[in-house]
Amino acid sequence: MRPMSIDVPDPAHADGWLRVSGDLSVPGLVSMADLRALPQWTVEVGFACRTSGTRHHRFTGPLLLDVARAAGPVFDACERKDRLRFLVSVLGRDGHHAVLSWGEIDPEFGDVPVLVGVRMDDADLDAYGPHLVVPGDRCGGRHISEVVEIRVCADARLWGRNL
């Protein structure tokens, strides 16, 4: 069941800007140029679509991990595994969203090279905004087009307490 209301950022950010929010020391807006200034990775993915069969694409962009780290997640520096309590939720302009665990994208744990794609099939995505690309997803269910927000939060709210 889809949520009835989603906090989609202001349409003024439709030109490729996205909001990075949550339990961060430096939340804010990130432009396509900011994303391109981070180290770039390229992945080739295939999505098994029910209606059109398998579609293959090549995406280039920074790692989601690097985008999130640049905003300064508020991990407990004295506790190595504290970051495993964090979730990363990515929201698209159309309301489609996906949640990943920090451990899934962290190189010391799952090390999945999830991208915030700024190019698809050698074409810039400036007119559409960045895409979330999760290599290994067979049907592309966590592929988010036109990302408008990345939210990094500790899981304390899931358990009903402030940690």
C-alpha cells in the first residue's frame, strides 16, 4: 500500500537539485555539479521488466555512500558498528522511494556500489535529475528516477526511543 502523503521537496528543485536530510551534521541541497565533483563510478545494470523484457543501461555517478558521507552522518565515533543503525531512504519526484541500510553500502559490510547516477547510457541526466541505481537488483525495484531527497536516519524511531 502506498503512503497517502509524501513530503516531496519544493518543485523549485526540479532542475536536478536534491535535498540531503536527516541525522546529519551538514544537511542541505546538492546540485548535479556537486554530484559530479565527487569521485565517479560506472556500472552496467540489467532490469527484468514485466512488460518490456530485460533492459540494459550504463550509469555513471558518485556512490550513494560518498554523497551521504559528505553530509556528515552523526555516528558515534567511539562505536565502530554504530553506523549499522542507520538507514538511507531515497525519494523520487513521483513519490517512488526505497530504503537501504547503511551496512548494505558500507565497504566494511555489504559493499554494494549503489550509485547516484548523473549519466545514463552516456547522456547527462541534468534535465531529469539523478537516479538511484542499485546493481544486482534484478527487476530494478529500487531504481529511483529523478531523485529529490536522500534522508539518512538512525533507526531509533523504529523502536520508539531516542538513542
